[in-house]
Amino acid sequence: MKKNILFALIAMLSLLLAACGTSEKNEGTNGDNNDGESTEKKVLEMATSADFAPFESRNKDGEFIGFDIDLANYIADELGYELNIQDMKFDGLIGALQNDRVDMVLAGMSATEKRQKNVDFSTTYNRSGEMFVTLKDAGIEKVEDLEGKTVGVQLGTIQQEGAEKIQEDIVDFEMKTVDSGQVLIQELKSNRIDVAYMDKAVAKGYIKEQDLFGFDDPTSSSPGMAVAFPKGSELVDEVNAILKEAEENGKLQELKDKWLEEEE
Ligand code: ARG
């Protein structure tokens, strides 16, 4: 008798498990159907690190805004995709592409040779040098003045590498890495770092908005910003074609006028 109950229980359990399995599978099949007759749009998964105005940040309502966001929407529209944006730490973006968790990354990411070992890049859509940002009247006006100071950089950025190189080659200072671009400016304003080292286009925004001081990094020659993809992605060519078109039809310039200050 007892045995029968046990049997019944096991049978019920396996039925339940089987049901779970099927529902999962069904989800997958539905997704695949998007390629076919379904009217649902395919989703393009993009990741960014929304701590980097004017390229990507969030407005008061938590919506993504910025140059990269507009450009990504343009790309998705042109390709007939619906865009879904995931926010991550900058340091995790390359990994997300390598694990195929997202289709592309727009995050003001410079197309360095080192990164090209792990991901593919589109053609570049913007160039920006580097800048050192300080409080006004800090008396730090050139690279040599960094001696003995604390310089903050965002983790995983080319500025982290650049700062390490300056430390080795030119002048000795302490380096502090933080997770987010916004935190860098907070650290500066609360005197926990003396200098924030970042992309010029981003630095210029903060200098103006928060009444700070900044000077150009004469040592840097960083590659331009590009869209990043998992290695071998078919999207590379498609996005390159769209970027070319955006260059020619004035869309890229329109976005630069909207979000970026003129490079002097
Ligand atoms: N251009 C720099 C780099 O590629 C910094 C980019 C930081 N981007 C961001 N969304 N926080 O390393």
C-alpha cells in the first residue's frame, strides 16, 4: 500500500518536472519564431555602463539617455530590431560580450588593440582625448604636478592603463580605481582624490557643470570609440554599413551637435 503511494508521488513529481522543462523549451521556440511569420520584432540586446554622460547616463525617470543611446536606437531601427538596454559596470562589458550575454556594447568604448583580442569592433564613431580634472585652484596644471597626488580612474578603462604608464614613465602618484564614472567626480569633490583622469568629452561636461578645472593629457593617443560585438558577430558588417550611412546622411553629425561640445 505504502509502496503505491510512493509510486504515485514519484509519478506526480516527474510529471511536474517534465512540465517545467516543456514550458522552458516553449519559450525558446517562441523566440525562434520571431525570425519567421511572427510580427514581433527581434530584440537586439545592448549593454552599456550608464555612468558616462554625455554618452550614456540616466535621466530623473531612470531612462537611458545620451549619444550612444541615440546611436544604438538608430542602429536598431535601421536593422529592424527592438533595442533592449542593460546597465552594467564598465569592467563587466567585455565579459558580457564574450559570454554572448549581449549582442553589442555602446559605452564610449575605445577600440584598443588589447580589447580586439577578445571582441570585434565597428568602425569608430567618435574620437576624444584624455583630460585630468581637478577642483579649481588645486594648483595642478600639468602632468608633472601629479607627483605625490592621488589620481582616480574608472576600473577597466584605458585611463587606468594610461595612468599606470604615466606612473612608470613620468611621475609618481597614487592611483585609486572606482567602479563608476560618476563616483570619480564625487570622490574629487569630497577630496578623496586630487585628480580624476577621464575621457575629454566627458571631463568637459563635468568641468562646465560643476565648475571644476581641467587640462589635456599630452601623453595619450587613444583610439576612437566604437561599437563592440562578440568575436565573429555578423552584426559587425551590418552596423558598419549603418555607421557609414549615418556619416553620409548627417545623422552622426546631428548626434554630435546634440550631445557633444565642439572639439577645439
Ligand atoms: N573610453 C574609455 C575606455 O574605453 C572609457 C569609457 C568609459 N565608459 C563608460 N561608459 N563608463 O576605456
